[in-house]
Amino acid sequence: MDFNFIKPEPTPWTWKQAWPNLLAPPVCVACETILPSGETTLFCRLCLSFINSTGWRKVCLGCGARFPGELTVIQDCAYCQSWPRRFASVTSLSNYEGLVQDLVIRMKNRNGEITSLQMGKLLAQHLSKNATEGLIKQIDWVTPIPTHWHRRLRRGFNVSELLVESVCQVPVWKGKSKKLLATQRKTGKQGTLSISQRFQNVKKCFKISGKTDLQGATILLIDDVMTSGATALQALQLLKNAGANAVHLGIIARGIGRQTAKVRIRKDVSEGANVAG
Ligand SMILES: [Zn+2]
Ligand SMILES: [Zn+2]
């Protein structure tokens, strides 16, 4: 797999495109620096370089966790090798740390729409640049992890839906956005629970939404953060039970910090693994 990191792509400059920017120049979503015209995302080059976290280049295809080391892809790691079910692939923008952690927190707050859409744009670039041929061409549906209406009402939007909106701007995935899952009960916040409590907390929290035939379908599931994997694995099981052939997962950030102490790090990922967060 050819694994590239995101680079800003300059676009041709015209007066017609530029004059609104003279009145209200675009600023970086993360640091509010005024951006030069022609950037395709609302991030400055410095923030993009932090988001890329290029020192962490060994990526687990099984769960999206990143480790220091050479640019390589491994099939599973200490964090996901015991999972009962497998995604066809997991693509993450970064581990849940540093600037990405700050941006994800901002995405989840009121007025987080712009940040969510822009982070979705980066995820879309990442998915389309790094994806296997199967992921690019064979996706039937791109679907978000749903949020309970109560939480949605409080926040005003569902972060995962905004990410899907951005991902489906990629030409090959245009028109493939579909809400295949819905919540059927409210769950407690995952952040305060132990790993086993998190799996218990999300048990049967989703149901299949609508009457789309999922028999043999290839699905790209989108979420903002995955930590224990409990929520995403719950969605995976439902989609598989409904007949899906393969489910890929795209996430902004992979949280592994708090699990580290409980997981025996396997030799191939042990060098300098993230034990801090
Ligand atoms: Zn910036
Ligand atoms: Zn893994």
C-alpha cells in the first residue's frame, strides 16, 4: 500500500475567486492565522504538519493506532488483536493527542460545524490517498455513527454526519451518503467508564435504519474518535448481521493512551509506544 501524508494542494488563482478573500481573508481553523489564497483546506501549513504527526508512521490497519517507526502498515497490534470482530480496514488521521485532540474537542462543542467539516475534508483526502483499491471503488454506502436525538438536540448537529458530508465530496463517493444506523436508546458517556463497562454501555444501542438492502454491501463507517472500539464494533456487528460483506472504518483520531497500561505491548510495536496519555 502506498501510504502518503496530506499535503496542501494549490489551486489556480483568479480574481473572481480571490475578491471575497480580500474582504474577509480565510483563517486557519486551528490557529486563526490568515491563509494565503489557493489552499484547499482551512488549515495553515504549520498546523497541517502537526496534524500529520509524521514521527508516528507505523500504522495499524486493524484499528488505526499509530506508532513511532518506519513508514509501514501492520495488520493488527496489541490494542486490537483480541477484538472479536474485524473491520476490513481502519483509517485514522492521527492518534488522539496534541493538536488533533484539541480540534476533536472543538468539533464536539457548539459551533463545531466548521471544524468538523474541515477535519472531514482532511479525513477524505487521507482515505482517498491511502485507501486500498477496494476501499476506493467498491464502497456502496458511506454512513455515520448515529447520535441519540437528545445529544444531537443539545449540540445542534452530529459530528459524524458532518464528517460523512465532507467524505462524500470525494467524486468517487458522491451520492453514497446514507444513514444506515439509528440509536434505539440513550447511553451514558463512555469517557468515564472502564473498558468492559464501555462495551456493556453500548450493547444494543443501535438498530438498522430504513430498508436499504445491505446483502453483500461494502460500507465505509465514519466516526470522530475510537478509543475502546466498543461503539464502532457494535455498529460493525449490526451491519454484518444485516448482510454487509465488508465494513471499513474512517476515524479522525485513535485514542490508545489510557489503555496502554492494561495491554501487554507486543514486541513489534513496543518501541516507544504511546504510554503518556
Ligand atoms: Zn494554523
Ligand atoms: Zn491495532
